Amino acid sequence: MHHTSPLLRRAALVLCLAATVAAPHRAALAADGPISPPIDPARILKDIETLASDEFEGRGPGTNGEARTVSFLVDELKSYGLKPGNPDGTYVQAVPMSGFRGTPSLAFRHGRDETRLSFPDQFVAISYNNEPVTTITDSELVFVGYGVVAPEYGWDDYKGADLRGKTLVMLINDPPVPDRKHPGSLDPDMFGGKAMTYYGRWTYKYEIAAKLGAAGALIIHETEPAAYPYSVVRNSWSKENFALRMNGPNPDFPRVAGWLQLDAAEALLKSAGHSYADLKARALSRDFRPIPLGVSASFSVRNAVRDIDSKNVVARIEGSDPKLRQETIVYSAHWDHFGWDPALPGTKHDQIYHGAFDNASGVASLLAIARTFATATPKPKRSVVFVVTTAEEQGLLGARYYAEHPLYPLATTLADLNIDGTNVYGRTRDVSIVGMGKSTLDDLATRYATAQKRIVRPEPNPEFGHFYRADQLEFARHGVPVLYLDQSVEVIGKPAGYGEQLVRKNLDEDYHQVSDTVKPVWDLSGAAENSELLYAIGADLAAGAPYPTWKKGSEFKAIRETAPH
């Protein structure tokens, strides 16, 4: 049951007074800012159960599940009285994508010895070439450490080596450089210390491989630094995968991109006379240079390719101020998951990737915020846009497409408030911000969290790189300040460690698995509380607050400062 906080009791009083003394009370509230009316956790749960039901078939892009999901979202947003978010008068933005369902083979040759790996248990690979078969024959295998070129850290794993036509073998994440002054810790001045930077993302590693002209790139998977087991990679990459549709080769990927399961990689390196542990140690030096492994790789990827127009769902509340209505606050959450795989054992229910937490919970929270804006008074001065994106699980494709083809100018978009998962274990004492310290949105979040009698803190596991794995990244890369809340763990009324244990259990057992379903232990009062917080932040911005800014040291600061206003 949702417990009414002092903040919410005050909100109820505000709503009662607004009808009779709206103008004076509005002025009196200016110093305090907007407060959310109570949000119903039962309604959030109902929407999660709907989106994660068998009827929605796992919400895979380009499937019947997408059609049901988009129809549901459009009907919901219409029913709240929100206007079409696309200036063409519709509630959708078409996102042109190509789907690739590949059957790969991979063989390594060392001297006269040949080793074939089994797909998908020992490796996964995909080719985003729009052709029936992509073949790479006898490509030299080269170990390139972490595969990073980062001038600001004085780091270059390539040293000008000619890698055209070769297949690169890379370590996961960015280099964990030890701190010489504090043994056992990481250097805070190198790659964010404990935190992960974009250099550690698999997307970056494939991008740099393609830029260097490599034929292929293979990342060695390790569970601890990845923060997810190999089964997540296997499940994701062995199905249909999508990319934004384009003419010609995809510049973000080499001809073949893939992952190696750790045991298979270690065995391969050992057979060629190399120690995985030794290679990892050598990769931690600025002096590292690419190491030819004396092994060649041959790939064949048979592709079934189709083009689809997937959809972002977009709705808008137009601002009441004639001038400020041209400025925008965005709320985003991705609707997609991994669909239905009839090849899995069991009933249809057992074969569906329900995505209840990831990300039906985020979409249900966004819908709750949209309902709140639709009924709140006074109306926002700036416009508020709700973007429910497609294909986040495929590499943030829907958000990327919106950011590259914005329906409202990003230069006058104050912020993106992204929701990818939420608090499902009850109300919490803490608010955890992913990438805390990057923008002044943190300060606004702290202000309203304090009003909820909650403590703001950085995400507990910055090494997982969550900031670079969710939709808000695409807005940030275009200079828009962003806010993304992690799951909080200090659950009120529960013993110490309760929340952390459940969050870890979800990550270990349910992340990107068919078992991501609504659990009996869930308590959506925490989701309601976070939705109230996010509403208050957005309402403050929509009421005419100054533009948020990136803080010193943020990699996105210069982008925003050069954008015209």
C-alpha cells in the first residue's frame, strides 16, 4: 500500500486551494516549486501487467507485439487528452530499420590446427551487411587490448597499426588503470576511475574497429566487468537484430561483429601459445601495442534481412505561454523487449521475454506522469513531450533516431528525463542518480527528493556503465542535459540489504530473460514515489525555470554551449 508522505499531504492541500485562489497561491508557490499530486501505484502495476502480458508477446520490434504495444500506448495517451506529438498530426514517429537474423559460423586456424566454435554457446556474431551471405576468409587475428583511442587520457591501443582486413580481439569495458597512490583502487583520473566511460561500451569498440578498416571484431565476455552473464549476450545476439536503415555498409560496425564466451576465448589463446591473464596485464599499459596472435579467423554469416518501419510513440502537452511553448521538456522510456521465441521449451508463456521490469515498469511510470500533467493546474508554460521509444535493446535505436530527426528542436529542449526500470520493491530513503555530477538536473532532483525526505546519492555501481546503456545517452550526445534514476535500495520498513539483494537477484536471474515477469514481492509504491519526483522536476522546468546546464568536466558540455538558442 502506498503510504502518504508529508509531501503528498501538502500536494493535496495545494490542489484544493488552487480552485479558489489560483493566482495568489501560484505566486506564493514560486519559491517552493511544483509538487506532484499523489500517483496511484495500483494503476502503475496494472499497466505493467498489461504490457508484460502474453498478449503483447514480448514487445519485439516489427512483430504483432509491437502493433499491440503501439496501439495501447496511443489509445492511452489520447484518453488523457494529450495532443499528437508528431507535428504531422499523429502520435507516432516512424523509425526505419533493417532486421538481420543471422546464422554464423566461425573457425580459427593455427598452423595446421583448426578450431570451430559453436553458435551461440561459444560465440555470437552478426553482420549488418544487406546481403544474403557475408564471408571473411583467413583474417589475421590481432589482440588490441581494450581497443581504445582516448587522447584526453593519453591512451592509444592501436599506435598507428595497419589493421585493415584483420579481425580484432578486444577486452570488455575500458582500461581499469590502478591508482599508484592507493593500491587496490583505480586511478580516478583515468577513464572515470571505478566508473565506466563510453570507451567501455561495446558500441564504441565496434565503431572504432570499423573506422580502422578491420574486417571483424570480437569482444571477450567476462561476467563481472560486464555486469551480466554470457547468457544475456547469447539471448540478445542469437535472435533478429536491428539497425537503422541505411544505404551501403553500416559505418558503426565492421563486416562481422561478435562476442567470445570466456572459456572458449581462453582455450583458443592457450592453443596458440598465449595466456589470457598475461594479455590482460599487458593491455593495462599506455605502452601497449597490438599483438598478432598467429591465428586466422574465417566467418560465414547467412543473413535473412527485412526492412521495417518501427515506431516511437510521441504525445505532447502544449505549453500555455505563447513564447515558452516553443521550448520542450522530454520524458522518455523504451517500450521494446525481446519478443517471443517459439524455439524455447514449454508453453507460449514460457517462451515470451515479458520485460516486466525492463521496461514495462518505466513505460507505466511515464504514463502515470503523463496523466498527472494532463490534469494538473496550472498548465505548464513550456511544452512537455512524451517519447516512448522503440529498439532500445538493439542499441538505443529509437532514441538515436529521434535525436537525429527531432520533432522539436534539441537546442530548445531543456532536458530529457529518462525512465528505464524503476523502484519495484517499495518506497525508499534514497534516490540514486546514474551519472551523477554531470548536470544541474542533479541539483533539481536533490531539491525535490529532499522535499520527499529522501537522500540523493550516486549510483552504487558506476562500473556497470548504465549511463551509456540507456536512451538518455542519445539526447546527451546532442547536448541535451539528461536525468536517469537508478533503482534505489534503502527500502523503508525492510532490513538492511533487502533492496540491494533483490536488485542483484533481478540482474542475475531475470535481466533479458523470459523470467522478467511481475513478482509477488513487488511493491509499486516506490515506482509511484519516483514518478512523483520526476513529475515535480519536469513541472518545475515547464513552469519557466532556467535551462539546466552541463557541469564542468562533462563530455557533453561543449556540445550544448555551441548550440544556438
